[in-house]
Amino acid sequence: MPHLDKAIGIPKEHINEQQEKFEDFLTNQFTEFGSEKIENYELEKTQEDIELINFAQNAVDDYLEKYNRVKKVMIPLENVHVLKEESIKEMTYGRIVGGMHSTIDGNVLIEKPRDKVNFSLKIFHELMHAKSFTAIQVTHGGIKKESRIIPYRVGFSVTSRDGNKIYFEDVNEAIVGILTERFFKEYIEKNYLFKDELQKMKEKNTPIKLSRQREIQKGLEYIKELHELNKDVYSLEDVANIFIEAGVNGNLLKVARLIEDTFGKGSFRALGEVTGRIMK
């Protein structure tokens, strides 16, 4: 499965019989995205778009390697779809704006703004989600027509087995938000591709748009509080990096221990609750 780390929920009686078939199905989802879903919104990629996509993807891979990501996920260019502005907002009835990625089929959708800086930030943000630890789950008893295939783990976030709630969603967005800010400072600000545009944006006071700000700020509050209570041991960057490595690799144990050592038994689950959301 090129874009997935794990699939859970396949009943024992079906594992030997259906595992290979199921993995083939998920691989096909990755390679046969239904373009009719977005045909009224998609733009043909320009050479500059391709250059910016590759630039962002290389930066994502650098960060993933830094944080010990074991599986290297390659998102082909044809799986990154550039859309007209406001497309995703329209497609999701206002629920999502700017960019999104599909856990099941591994595709990334990005609205194209007028400037290269914000376009690159959107690409990086969604590719970081798409290439971090990802697991899906089968609900309702096996590989049958009535079964559902839904996300289980996307980075730090965890979807309940009934699919009704996502835990740690704000924490997950905070992690990707921290990395997106680092991408801006460590890559965009230092690269010739953006020099003239950054100067013009500065002169015109054009804002740098980082998506999901509410979730990022909420998640950062918890990271900062955890640091304050452990600053004799960890710097703020240390605490953030513990969260980042957990999200990138899917191993939440170190974070859970740090939180429970700080706040007591049950506090890790409590954090998942208050930074999660009910699915509608």
C-alpha cells in the first residue's frame, strides 16, 4: 500500500483470504483517483506549479527524515490536484478551505492563490498530512459491501472505531502548523524563488496565510503548558519535537508518558477528548 502504513479491522476469518485483495484495492484507490469528482474545478499545472510542488515535497521529505519517518511515501505529481480558488470551500459546503488530502486514496487537493508563497505553504501543509503516519480501518465486520473504510490514524489524530469522533485533531493540526511555520522560515525565506515576491508582499503588507489557525493555536496552548511544567528538563522546542516525532511516526507512547507524568493518570485521554471533535 504505497500511501498507507497500516490497515486494521479485517476480521480474522478474512485475513488470509482477503488481505491481498484488500491491499490491491487500496493501491488502486491511490492510482485511479476519480477525476470526475473535481473536473469542474481542476486547473492544468503550469511549469511553475510543478516546480513549487516539487520544492514543497522535497522539504516535507527532509523534515520526515529528520524526525525518523521509517516509511517514505511518494505522492506522484498526478496525485496533487491544483484547483481554482474557493473550489474546496464549495465542494465541502464551507467545511474546509484552501486545501485538503484524502486519507483513503492518497490524493492532495490545493486551491491556487495568486502568489507563490501561500501556494507553497498550502502544498507543504497538505503533503505533510498525506506523508505522515497513516492507517485506515474497516468497520462493521469485514470486507463486505456494507463495510466502511475510514481513517484510523492520520499523524497524531485517532478516529474512534465507530467513526463518530476524531481525537487529538487540534494537536495534529498544531504539529503540522509548527512544521509549516518552520518551512516558511527555513526554506521559503531563504530560497531565490520567492525573493522578489516576499519583498513585494512586505511592501504591500500582504499576509502570510497559514491554514487551520484556530486548531493550531489551541494545540499550541497545550504544548506550551506542558513545557512550562517541565522546563527544567525540556525546552519548548524539545516538547514540540516530541509531539512532531509522534505524529510523523504514529508512536504516541512518549507523548502519553510525558503528559501522564505531568498531569496524572488519564490525562492523555482527556487531552484527546478536548482537542477532538464529533463527526457530523
